[in-house]
Amino acid sequence: MTVVARRGRLITRKLLIEPEFHQIDLMGFAHNAAYFYWFEKGRLAILWDILPLDEALRLRIGLPVVRHECDYLKAARYGDRLMLTTTHELTPHYEGRLVFRHSLMHEANKAEIARAETALTVMNMQTGQLIREFPPDVWQRYQTMK
């Protein structure tokens, strides 16, 4: 996973995650696909503050994942209580990608279960073309979020 020097302000969201029965494989562990779902929940906790779904649909703005890396460090099991911390660094200019970092920890013993990084780009859903700038009101909301 790439480590990048900070240039902007960090936005952080924390979510409690409890693996559900349908997310557990035959070995009793959370299936690897469940982690991607949990990381998406973390990203959306930040993204909906920037660009709520109804506004994104109205503006025809899509945010497709272009890269996702995950390091699985320990197994998560049914009944575990996990804390997902997702961070995003606010940049002064849109640089073509929005990067989110995730850390999933066991709530009781604080052991890190997994860490991941996800990059999104911004596109026009109607044309499929990349968007080089956010609409001014969306960008203003992005720059002032907490």
C-alpha cells in the first residue's frame, strides 16, 4: 500500500461493523468480499457529506472505484464487534482521484483486522467522460466539510 505525505486536512468517520451471518464463509471467517462492502460504507459516510446521492444523480456525477488494495491482517468472525475508521485527505485542488484509507480494528482488543486504500474518480454518468472539476457548490461543500 502506498503511503503519501499529507498535504491537506484529514476527514475521519468511524463506524461500528458487526459481521452478519451471510458474510461468513464455511471456515467461520468473514468472507473477503464483506470487507469491500464495509469499506464502501466508510467511504459513503464521507461522500454523502460532499455529494448526497440525490444530488449526484441530478448532476449525473458518478464516482467509480479505480483502485482498491486491502491487506488482511487477522480474521474477523461472526459476533465480532469491529470499528472501521475511514479517512480522506481534503486537497486544495481536485487531482483526478479521491483517495480513502480504511483501518478495521477489533473493538475489544484493538487488534487491526485489515487496512485498505480505495481511489475513486469522478465521471459524467451520461457520457462516461471524466470530470475535471466539481460544480462550484459541491467543491465549496468539499472544502468546508468537517
